[in-house]
Amino acid sequence: MHDIYLENEIFCLTVGEDAEVKSLVLKETGEELLEQDAGVSLFSVTQERPYNNEIKLIHMNKETTFPANRARYEDGKLVIGFDITPFEAVVDVKIAPTYIAFTLARFIVPSHRL
């Protein structure tokens, strides 16, 4: 399992391959800023309603939030997958000296062949 380390002059953010935030350490003091083992996902996606019949059998036809359950870092971008959804989000990562910015670039939606 490969953790993802996003780091600038101020802090180091560690995210697991399961997209859970593992650590946020303030570099100056070495202080851990997150509650450990909180099980917090770095991202989630919300749909106004499930988009296919299989999911409608599991989730009611209402706004539904799916937590991220997988992440990988490629060429300055995070690729994020979500629980029971076939698509992935591509998130641009800008690492500046005092902050890290995440911007949704696009979704990868696989085409289904019958």
C-alpha cells in the first residue's frame, strides 16, 4: 500500500490509497493536527439521485453522497474513486508554500458496452 504525501513549507498531508486522511502534521512543531483513526475520506461526491437501476435498488431516489474509497497521485493530479460508482474524479493539486489547493478538473466516466 502506497500512501500519498502532499507537502509544502508549512505542513505534510498524508492520504492512504483508500482515500482516507491519515495525517496532517505541522512541520514547525511536529504536531499532529488530526484525530487519529477518524476514518475521514479526503473527498466525496454527491448526486441528486442515483443514476442507474442497480444503485436505485440500494439507495432511495434522493440526494446521495458517496465517499471516496480509493486514490492515486499521478502527474500533479489526484485520481479519486468513489464507493459503488463507476466513475472517478480527476483533481488538480496546486502545492504553494503556505497552502495546497484542490480543483476538480473532470470526471472519468467509463463507457458501458452491451
